[in-house]
Amino acid sequence: MFSEHGGNCVKTMLRFAASQSTLRVVSDQSGTLTYAGSFAATVVALTRLADESNAPPWETFHTVAGRTTTWFDFAREIVGRAHARGLIDRLPEVEPIATSDYRIAATRPMHAVLKPSHEFIQALGVDLDGQADLDVILERLALAA
């Protein structure tokens, strides 16, 4: 989950990119990233559906953008797009590293990929596009700077 608010991967990469010439980012963990705003829009749409007495079936639905990526690939996208928008002055090198080379207290799954519930998301009329969502965040951060 990522957003223009709070602490998350996008804001961390931007902070490091502003101060470091090389970013070392894990390349062997994959996941399905989702913008918090899109997730919130899905919850609102689901609530409206329930209010209209058109309650959805009780199941587990995955509200994810649908695109699988690694932290390394996402970091390259973040800094590349941020540099193009002038959010960072220089484009740092993004170096892939293994999870074993990155020391962190929390254990992270190597493959945290959820399959999106396309029919459910389409029925709610919500657009989950991680590429466009990253652009939205970067634009909002640029305006706030």
C-alpha cells in the first residue's frame, strides 16, 4: 500500500534519492502494490452498494492494482518519474540486492502477490491502475513542495 500521506515506500525512496547517489533495493521480493486512495474508493463504493441493499456476496476480495512488481522495479519507477517531474535533482543509480543483504527486523514474504478480483472491482466501478496512481501521488507531492 502506498500513498502521498504518511510513511511508505514512495516517500522513503524520494527521501533517499534526494541525498544518496545509489539506492540499494531488494530485488527478490515481489508483491502487488495498491494506492491507498484507490483502496479507499473501493471501500466507499462497497459501502454504497450495501446501503442500496445490493449487498455483495460474502467472500474475500482482493483490491489490488493487479500489477506484480519487485521493490527494486518499483523504486526505479519512483525515482525515474520523480526526476522527470523535477521532484529530485539527480537520478540516483538503483542497485538490486538480495533480501539476505538487507538487514531488517521484520520478516517479509518473498512472494506477496494477490490476484485481483477483477469482476468485483469492475462491478463497483473503481479503476485500479498502479501506474496512474503513482503519477497522481508524485503530482500531489510536487504541488505540496
